[in-house]
Amino acid sequence: MDPVTPRSGNLRRTVLCLLIFSLAAMVCTDEDYYKLLGISRASSSREIRQAFKKLALKLHPDKNQNDPSAHDKFLKINRAYEVLKDEDLRKKYDKYGEKGLDENQGGHYESWSFYRYDFGIYDDDPEIFTLDKVEFDGAVNSGEVWFINFYSPGCSHCHDLAPTWREFAKEMDGLIRIGAVNCRDERMLCRSRGINSYPSLYIFKAGMNPVKYFGDRSHENLVHFAMKYVSSAVTELWAGNFRSSLENSFASGVGWLITFCADTGDCLSTQTRLKLAAMLDGLVSVGWMDCTTQGDLCDNLEISSSTTAYFPPGASLANKEKSDILFFNSLDTKEIYKEMMDRLPDLEMLSPDSLKDRLTYHRWLLFFTFGHDREFHLSEFKKLNVLLRGDHIQVNKLVDLHTFTTRNVFCINTFFVSCKVGRFDCQSYPSTCSSLYIHKPCVAAFKGKGVNDFEIHHGKTSVYELVTFAKESVTSHVITLGPTNFPGNEGEPWLVDFFAPWCPPCRALLPELRKASKRVFGHVRFGTLDCTIHEGLCNMHNIRAYPTTVVFNQSNTHEYEGHHSAEQILEFIEDLRHPSVVTLTPTTFNELVKGRSRDEIWMVDYYAPWCGPCQALMPEWKRMARHLSGLISVGSVDCQKYSSLCSKEYVNAYPEIRLYPANRDNPHYYHGYNGWQRDSYSLKSWALSYLPKMAIDLTPDSFNENVLKGKDHWLLDFYAPWCGPCRSFAPEFEYVARLLKGKVKAGKVDCQAYGQICESAGIRAYPTVKFYPYLGSKKKNVGGEHVDTRDAKEIVKVVTARIGYIKMQHRTSQKDEL
Ligand SMILES: *[C@@H]1O[C@H](CO)[C@@H](O)[C@H](O)[C@H]1NC(C)=O
């Protein structure tokens, strides 16, 4: 038997784990993290930071030097903060408690002055949004203009800028959105955006590349710069354009806000006009008139001193009757804006009678209200009519032309849709709302397929979040579920997201679900179930943490354990549709693994569902299994479920990866994986090294006789024993050899031992792959054909295509001869 004893490796690792556990015991706490920070489970990331900062300033060991337990106490709250601020860790904590967490989390903290001066520096400014990755994506895709400050708490220029940035945010409130990204917390986000100095200030606007601000960081220059990205047009009106301008706008239902400047009194300043024009963009046209030069016109309108007036669509211009014209006394931007918004027509009201008809032909964003809710600033949402107008929402539809051709041909059909905005009052029509399980004010997107095809919005009801939501939702296929449409044991597969609206990781998952739903449309349907409303259904499915995502396929259920990303969700679904990893039970383990045939190889992952490294391994494991399909069988054993199997197999650390090789008389014999890297590539290379080698080692003689003169196609790997890339390519080449088995022979040439072959073949770099096709009677060219890739699948593609072409040429030349 092989002298390798995998068990000893396990022992070492177990000892290591025990050590870490005993250290962790000092840090760990069984107190609830939310209680420790004094926050609710629904807290937002800003609230978590604020709560932690307050505690940090009070309990920090720097300020409690006489308290010997201060350090330990502070570690506890630091750990709670580190876990809850991270969306993935927070979910894991909610689901498994401390068991699922890395023991070292939160073992390191900063000085008191860091928390005092560098931590959460914009959390007390309501106008500044501190954005995390998900919020950032939502913001820059919303269609609003965002000016974002990427900063790092350690940078002194960032602190110098902070007071100016705050004042600037106040001034620009309502015109553009002001954001901040803490690059210390959001490293990946900042890196992916190419931020390499702090502070970096960028403007984001839909349909435009982000623009970096290079000017000096004074209040005036920031305003001047930002105003350039604000759509703001103020028209000077005079006798020559007055009537036509107004009539044109009126024709499309838009009124005019005009400030008249005369010798006496005050009209709006240029700055105020510009701001109002921006804030009312698309809703109201803004203009001004100089009554000292346009005296007749002003007289005609009976305006004798400076004033500001709103002319709603259809207002009579010459008529002295000005009942429908609204005059403003204020000179303040926000006051005028607010009054103006109140004056605009309300959102379209739908009734049960019109509902069905309207929802079938258009996409809608519908506000469900209960009389006059203070919760909604409905007048502010009149803006949505403009932001969601016709040409704004892009739909990319993947169309399969399968029915027209024999092969799968896809094309992307892009078009634009509109989303109407309306309101439905639940107080007037309670039965309609209760049939939709709507019991409190909310906003829902209807996807144009009737009353039941809708998704309720969860999150802030701010204009920009609603725009993002509406755009995503009406083009995706996620719907809100309830008892009436909850999937049963029959019909199509469904992915159901059990969630609670207060849970931030749940809200972060929703956009990812929407993305994923578009890609597997037609194979899997997507729904969300709000466990705060449908407690019974959630209990029935034994939901213990939010979000819990489950795929129901007939009577089978599969719980999703991965990250909250569309890519991983899609991979999960792909794996369900075409499983690459066998879920082993004690019975199948004995039958398939222990009872494997002599030429079969098995790889098994022994894991526990709560173990972090196991969860990280799972997607890599599946990816590896897909690569190895046909060569090596891959399985996994849940050691929580089948603990007796795992203890019988002496599994004592998770994840435990074993390879059960071929051709063994002892079926229990295995190799354990001790590598540090558990990515699919490393695992695959390791596994391939246990396959019997297929590529033939060539010598000058065999190269000449078999490759050049022989009647086979040959694929060669030219390498040098000392070259690192060659070593990592070797298993990949073995893989190619297997994929091409029967069609192409595979060989390897050691260029250190047989320099002359490599020289005559023109090899200049290692490793080099060359193809030597057999083209009939001729001797093959010593230089072969260069294959310009080291990716197994690509190599196979290139070679297969080449063989196909050679065959075709062969057939035509035969025909010619006939
Ligand atoms: C659902 O089950 C069917 C039949 O077992 C299978 O063919 C299909 O791929 C499954 N789909 C998903 C998404 O799991």
C-alpha cells in the first residue's frame, strides 16, 4: 500500500482547530449581537455604525484604563459590529448564531481617536448618503445625478474636505444626490472603480461615463462644477417668444413658472431660477421676463412689480381673469418648489374596475395608499411620471430562434418600455387590497400581465430607490407570493425567497434575484414570500433565518447556501438542472464510492452546512465537478445529517476532501487533499494528477517515426521541467488528451532533454502547444500548427474544428478526382 497516510494530516489540522477554538472562547460571547449594540434586527447599516460609534466612544479601553476587563468588553462589541456590518456574515449569524462565524472576527480594533474622528464621518448628515456596494449600484443606475465622495478615514485631505462637503450637500439638496463611499469599508468597490487617491470626487449620471472632479475643493467651485450636470434650462421670455413658448408647453401638458423682474420688488435670483428649473425638470418649464423692456407684455398681464407666477397648462394669457394663475410670495427655492409640486396634478387614481384593464396593457408602478397617508410624500412622487416615461426603460430579451432553425440561435431583442405611475386607495376598496394581502401603504410594480403579476417594493420610498426598483422590476420576473399563488408540488420549478422586509441582507438579495430571473426565464420562476405577513407558510417550511432561498421542483426542495449574487444563484440553478455533484447518503456512499468499479475514481467532500470554509468550497467544488465530468465522479456528504457515516470514516475536520483512486484492491483506500487553495482550478489539477497518464513522452526517434511519419493526428505539449507555467499546464493537457481520446494522439516533448526537436519545431516559449494533423500521403511539417491557447476546452475546440476542415477538404478532393 502507498505509504501516504492521509489521517496524519487530519490530526494536525484538528490540533490547529482546537487551538483556535480555545482562543476564540475568550472572544466569543453568547449575548445577542443586536442587544449588545442596542439596536433592532431591522437596523440599517447607518444605524449600526451610529450605535457602535456611541458605544465605542464610551467603552474603549483607551478611556477605561482602570478597568482590566475593558479590552474584553470592547472585543465583544467590536465583534458584534464587524459581523453585523457585513451582509454575508450578518445573515450567517442570523441563521446559525456564532457557530457559523470565523472565530477571529473582530479580534482587532482601532484607537479611541479613530472612532471619535475617523469613523462614520457622514452618518449625522441627512443629505449625505453613505453608500455600500448595493446602494452604490442602485444609486448610479437610478437615472438621477450623483456626486460621490470616495474617501478613506485615514486621509487628512478627506477630513479637510468634510465640512465643505456637508455644506455643499445642504446647498445641492433636491438638485443632485450627494453620496460618500468609505473605501476602507468598501475596498472592492473602490478598487473596481479605479479609485487610487483620496478623496476622489466623481459625478455619475445615466448614459455618461463618470466624470472626475479635479478643481480645488472650495464650496463655490464644487457648486459650479455640479451645476453643469444638472439639466437646467431657464428661458428668457419676451414679446417675440412668450405666446408660442407657453402654448407649446401647454400642448404637452406642461405649465410655466415665470419670474417677472420689474423696477420695484424682488424677482428670483439667477441661482434660484436655475435650481428650480433643475428640480422641476420635465414637470414645469421655468422662465423669466424683464418688465423694464417688456413693459407692454407685463402691463397686459397686469404685473406692475416684481413677482413670480405659475401658469398651468391652458391658462389664459391675455385675459385679465387670472384665477388659474398662481402667484408666489416667497423667494426661497424650497418653499416655491414645495408649493409648485403640490399644485401639479395628482397621480392617476385606479379603481377596481379600471385595475384589471389598465394592468393588462401597461407596466405600472402603483402606490397603495390608505386614505391620506403621511408616510408617503405623494407630491414628490409626481416626478416619477417623468423619470419613468416611455423611452427610459430598456428591456433586453433573449429570443431563441430554435423554432426556425435546427440549432439554438439566440438573438437579443432590445426595446424600450414605459411604466405608468398611479395610485390605488385601499381605504376606498379594502377588499381588493386584502385579496392582494396588502394591509399597509406600499408601492408595487405590475409587469403588464394582469393583477397577480406584481412585486412589492421593500426599502426606502425615496424617488431614486423607486426609480431603480421600477426599472428592475418591470423588466424582470420576480413576483410577490402569497397563499393563493404559492407553488405547489406540481408544475414548473420555482425559486422562492423567504424573507422579512426589515432584514437588510434580504433587501440586498432582491436586485440579484431580479437579475437572475431574467437569465433563466422559462426554466425557473421566481417569487418572494414576506414572512412577516405569511407567518403560517414560513413556519410550514421551517424557515429559521432570513433570507432563506429554496428551489421547489415538484416535491423536491433545494436550499441555496451561497452568496447573494446573481451569478452564484444562476450557478446553483444550473447545477440543479444538470447536477455535477452527487449528494451521497450512507447507502449511496457504500454503493457508489466503496463499490466503485476498478476504472472509476471518486472525489468526496465531507462537510457541515454551518462551516464557513465548507460554504466557500461548495461553488468551487461544483465548478470543479463540471470540469471533471466524464473523468472523475464527484460527491459530497453532509456530516451534520450523516454524522455516523462521517465518524465511521474518521472525518474530524471540515471540509475534508478525499480522492478514492482507480485500480485499488482496497476500496477504502484514499488520498486526502492537504492543499491550502480550495479553488476549482487547484482541486482539478490535484485530481487530474491521479488519472493514469495519457500523453506519451516523446524522444527524437518516436517524434520522427510516430508523429512526423505516422498516420495519426498528434497534439504536442513542448515543455521544460523547470518551468512553473508548464507544471500547472500539465494536468490541463492531460485533460485535453482525454477529451480528444480516439481522435488525436497526445504527446509531450521535454525541451531540456531534447533541445534539437524543439529547435527544429521552432519553439520559443514554454509551454507551447502544437498540432500535427495527418494530411494524407505527405510527411508532416516539422513546425506543426501553433495552437494559441492553454485552455483545455479552447484547445479542443480549435483542434476539432481543424479536423473537421481537413475531412471536408479530403472529401472534396476525392470528388474532384472522380
Ligand atoms: C426539475 O426536475 C426535473 C425532473 O426531475 C428536471 O429535469 C429539471 O432539470 C429540474 N429543474 C430544476 C431547476 O431543478
